[in-house]
Amino acid sequence: MAWDDATRVCVARVTPGATLGGDDGLALVGAIERWIGENPAAFGVLADGGGGHQTDRDYRAALSRYFRKRIDVAYVAFFGLDAVLRVTVEMLQVGTGMKLTVVEDEAAARAWLAGHGFRT
């Protein structure tokens, strides 16, 4: 993971074939929390699914809890997801109301974030 303070965008890349659990979810949201601090400004996440990986319910719950609290300021663009993970992410959006998109490639994900005011 990497954070660009000037653009307020986190870039998260998953190793292909990885299985992400609750500790991974807590690490991701903990890192974002440290980066954004008390600043209420909007932030973006550029998330590379690495062509496919698995997540457990604890990982999904950690992300859901975190992003529900930041529904007005968080923008997440996913790319590189397999079909199963794409459906999982879309269910997360429906369940939380998050501002997110799932697109085919990094260029499209960056363009979506740019459309919401983030320089990537």
C-alpha cells in the first residue's frame, strides 16, 4: 500500500491468489486511518485486485464498518477482479452505499477517480 498526501489517494495492490482475512482488512483500514488522520477531506482508494484473490467475512466486515463511517468522503476504484470478487465488491456497494466502481483496468480506475476530483 502507498499513500500520496498531495492527491489523497491510497494505492493498494493485492498479490494474485492471495487470501485476505480480518487482520488484512484491519491493516488496510488502519493504514488509511493513519494517513488521513483527522482531516475530513475526501480520499480515494485505487485497488488492484491482482487478477483475483479471496476474502473472508472478517476482511469484508472490517472494510464495510470502516467505509460506512466515511460514506461521504471515500471513493474506491477497483480493477483486476475476477468474476466472483467483482460480485462480492458490488454486493459491498449495495450493502453500504459506498461510492465505488469496478472497472477492467487501471487506466479506467484512475479516470473514475479523476472524475471525482482526484489527481492520480
